[in-house]
Amino acid sequence: MQKENLKALDRIAKKISDAESHLTKIEDSIDDKKHRTAQHETIKDIKSILKHARKVDKDEDKIEQFKGEGPKDSTENHRAYLEGESDAAKQLYNYVGLVAPTNMSVLINGSSGTGKEYVAHRIHQLSKRNDKPFIAVDCGSIPKELAASEFFGHVKGSFTGALTDKTGAFVAANGGTIFLDEIGNLSYEVQIQLLRALQERKIRPVGSTQEISVDIRLVSATNENLEQAIEKGTFREDLYHRINEFTLRMPDLKERKEDILLFANFFLDQANKELDKHLIGFDAKASQALMNYHWPGNLRQMKNIVKRATLLAQSSFITLLELGTELLETPASSNTSIALRNEETEKEHILEALRQTGNNKSKAAQLLNIDRKTLYNKLKLYNIDL
């Protein structure tokens, strides 16, 4: 696999070199000074794109080196990722490097699609537990009645549907790291069970009388304001302090302007490989649209848009036509926005946003200044059926 990736990088480097040679020939062939001036801006834009492509090429080499580090366990699901060159990215990964070698519990706070699981995985890779398992659990997708089984396991026959013994996430992660994504979605009852397990470092599978000692490092993530949840009484304060010995804040993509084209070209490279395409980059207008867009869905949204555009592109460069009208939309202005700032009126605001947008969840999320995943979680929380 590594040889295939290196070959792909060689192909990209050759395409960049060929494109630059072609540009030089174009410049040399333009004798008319006036015509040369008219073409100058276009050539300048394309060279800027090639510059970004070279950055991605170099960062791919770093990624290949990183992918060769560490254990080959359940972390195989972890995918290559760029950390970025913006000040916000540098500060974030400086903190990651400081906290990773410790045993401190870490809470990663940020919007959906910002790369929280990657950061959790990177903490594990840089920790002293990196030869042990990394187990990720999406707390938002676990039914309340099955949460204890998911965390602690169960024995055969302990409840209807328990046809075999099940190993829970805590035992599976023993010696390593357990990552609890969207921890704010856990029910109050499950929070109590989780707190006990973290305090005593022991778990009891559902239906068993035997306790099992576990040694895990906890990393959690949320896109919710847990301090507000504590005030509201939906999240335990003692659990909050247990999981939050160190906090990392994930910046939104719109806060990382210097990284936008880096990530766009990186996702283009991934899409080229997946779709067997050979695109070079984005034209000047497409690049500007990428830079100007507010990216409510962050990196996840960008990856999907770039992949779709790669599939649709008919030339060597992605244009505005392939990116779609979505990138031309502007965020709701302050006089029309009904952002969620008060949890006591959240349900009413959500219903009003849905009414104004004709139940369009994407537009309602923009109006509320939240991402779609957060909106879906709140629709579920308030039993709003559409």
C-alpha cells in the first residue's frame, strides 16, 4: 500500500512539473505586450494553484511517514490527515504534543466535521499506550438501553437478544485509549455508570457478578456546551471534571483560512485515487469560492464537495460549475439569524427555523448557526418529527 501511495505522489509531481513547463511555454510564446498583460493574471492564478499543490505533495510525504509509525491494531480505521499550517492549527497540535505523553483525560470541544477523532487518535499515537488498542465509541448512536452493554459488555442471556457474550469497549481498550465521541448525548443514568467505571477502574458486564479491572486512558469529544448542560441538569458536574483534566478546542475551518486550499487539494488527491481521475487542481474562480465559503460542515463537508466535483469535472481543473451553487451561498445575516443562545428557548427557535426554511434541515442549521449533526441531535432530543 505504501508503494502505491508513493507512486501516486510521483504521478502528481510529474503532473505539476508538466503543467509548469506548459505555462512557461505559453509565457514565452506571447510576444504582444498588451496580450501578455491580459494573460498575466490567469497565469499567476494557475501558478498559485500549483504552489498549493506542491504543499500538499510535501505534506503527503509527511503523512506517509506518520502512517508508518505506531501499532497496527484497531487504529487501522484511522485515515491520513493534514494538520495544517495556520496559527490555529499549530497551536492545537502544540497542545496535543504536550498532553499526549501524560495520562490526563482530555475533552475535545468543537463542531462536527472538524477532525476531533483524528486528534483523539493522534493523542493515542503520541502516548505511552500507543502499542495498545484505540477504541472509538459514538455515544450519539447508542440507544439508551444498550449503552451499558456497549461500554461494559454483557453475558449470554442477560437480556432479550443477548444470544452470546459480548466484550465491551472498556475491556477491548484495556491498556490503551478509549475515545467517547459526542459524550454529551449520554443519558443521565449511563453517565452515573460511566463515572463509577472511571473512578474505580473496574467494570461489571451486564448480567455478570464478576468485576473486571481496566486500565484505560480516556479521551472524549463533544460539540455541545457541557457547562450549560450542567446548569440545565442534563450532564453531571462530577463526570465533567473527571473527563476534563485538559481541554482542546477544535477551530472551525472558516477560522483557518491558510489551510483551506491545502485541505481542498489534499481531498482532491484522495478523490483522484478513489475515482481513478487525474485532475490537477482548482481554477482561479473555484479557488476563490473555496476561500470565501463559510464551511458550516467543516472538513467533512469540504471532502464531500471536492469528491463530487472530482467526479463531475471534465477538464484538468475543477471549476465553479462542478463545485455547485452551495459554495455561492452566504451565511444568514445577523438580522435574520435565530442562533441558539438560550437552551430554554431552543425548541421554539428550532421549530421557527424549520418553518422559515420549509423543513430544509441544511438551511435551518445555517439559520441557527449550528451544523447539521447538532441539529439532528437536537431534533432527537426534543422529539421533533419531520
